[in-house]
Amino acid sequence: MGEALSDHANEYLRLVLRRERGGALAYLTNLVDSKNLSLLQTFHILASAQAEVGSLWEKGAASIADEHFATEVASEAIELFSNKFRKYYREKIGTALIADFVEGEYHVIGLKMFAELLRFNGWDIELHDSPLSITSILKHIEKSGKKFDLICCSVTMEFNLKELKTILKILRTNINTKNSLILVGSRLFTSKRVRDLMTDEETSKPLADFLAKNFDEGIEFVRTAKRAA
């Protein structure tokens, strides 16, 4: 498994790929307790392992079944550790919509983890982790009358960037979302070429307020933006 992974992520992933669901969750639980890990540090391990599964699948070294099983275990781990850290969650400071807007984007583990990290930092979250069209989301927002300070989404596949740009343009102009901060997360944003694609060709303005390559960047942007508000 990946040399770039931490020893902890490697061991967790080894157990997952051996279908040792209980062993993988117990390993993480013992690690959190013994090392006094934060929720963010715990999710880093999960995210690294999940990304490695995807990489192994692309190389033919892991099956679709392996990826699906890893996703199931990661979902259980998110619920487990979110509950474990719940007593440390901060008072509400804002409202955020986190949604899987892009059709064909089924890798929502990162969205789920980021939603919990925002909750930990005091955000009231509405999470839509099943694919919904932007039209459906906007109709829901209009009907509910909710105003969101922050809107978050993610993308994992480069061929979905064109659709993402269309969605961001809609969010930038819709009466119910145009004043919301927009945050997009993706490992793809390690590439300057990809980051540069996230601009409006007509105005040359960025389509999102921030493009986060990882959880740390996303959380830091949200904290800074909230302090400046």
C-alpha cells in the first residue's frame, strides 16, 4: 500500500482490505484514545486511506467491491467518531449547505467528513450526500426560505469540472445563493491548471470564494471568513 500514507492510515487500510470491519474500527478507536487525536486528525487518516483505495482501484490492485466496502467502513467511522467528539462541538455561528451537486460524483465520504468538521466548529449543517440536481437544490432552498452563509461542494473527477463550473455560475447569480460564500474541495486543486479553470471566462472572476485542496485549508478559510464577517 501507499508509501506516502502514514503508518496509521496504512494499518487501518490493511484491515479494511482484509474485510476486518471490526478490527479497523477498533484500531482507529484505540489510536484516537491512546494518541489523543483530534477529530480533524482522525479524519485525515480516513481520508488518506480512502484516497489510497481509489488509487489502488485505478491501478487494478483493488476491486469495486473493495472500494464499496472501504466506503461502508469509512461511513461507520465518521458516525462513530462524530458521536465520540459531539460533546466538544462549539456553539452555532452560521448556517451551511453541503451538497453533492455534480451528477456522477458518488465519492461523498469527503463531504460527510467536512460536514462534521464544520459542525464541530459551530456550523448548523444541512447535508445532501446523495446526488441532487442544482435545480432541485434551488427549489428546496426557495421553498424552505433558508439563507445559507456558506455553500460547499466537492469534485473528484476532472471530467466533471465543466459541469461544476456551470453549477457555480448558477449559484453566483441565483437570488437565494448569490450572497453565500462558496467553497469547493478537491485534491484536483493541487494543480494550478485546474484551479485556473475555476474562473468565469466572461468576467475573469473566480467562481468560488475558495478552492480547498484538503480539510485544513477549508476549515481555515471558513474560520477566517467568519472572523472577517
